[in-house]
Amino acid sequence: MSSTASGEIHTTGPASLEGNFTTDAGDPYVIDITTNDIVDAFKCDSATLTYDKLSDMTGRVTITGNVGADVHINCDRDGAVAVITGTVTTAVDPPDTIMGSGRWALRSGAKVSGDH
């Protein structure tokens, strides 16, 4: 059964994105994405990450997707796919295809639920 995490995703440069998501348990994850091509600047303040296991948000992933009025990004790690979706604040027109690579990490300084 899939789980979701709420967060945001935005461009940090012409070929880079960053997303920040918090699981229901309060664990904060970040994904840094480098795209193969230039992507027009966008911001999605209310994005949803859908995943099967927390391990889907570890290590390096292959990125495919698009951004227009909405953003849809697949983060594939050896067949385990986490999906980022949401509506952008200002539509990218014409829409851009997003392809590249990303790296998931637990946000620095975060305390994982269950740690004491």
C-alpha cells in the first residue's frame, strides 16, 4: 500500500531542482535533482510524494517527468518508483520534459522517528 508525504519542489538553477518532503512520522527528506536539459523556473508549494517504502527515498534515482500547469516527476530506484505531483504557482508554458538524476537524503540534522 502506498504512503504519501507532503512538501514542496522548486528549481534552484537552470538545470537543478530541490524537493523537501515530510512523512506522516515527521521524517524530513530532501531530493536534489540535476536535469539533462534546462528547465524553466517553477515552484510548487504544495507537492505530494507517493511512495511504497521509506527506502524508496534513499540514494540515487533516475528522474523522468514533466512540468507545465502541474508537475509530475518519477523517481526510479531499481524499479521502485516514488512519484512527486502537484500544481505549480506559475505554469511553465510550453511545458518542459524533465529527465536526469537525483539523490535522496534525510534532511541534515533530522532525528529519525524512533531514535532517542
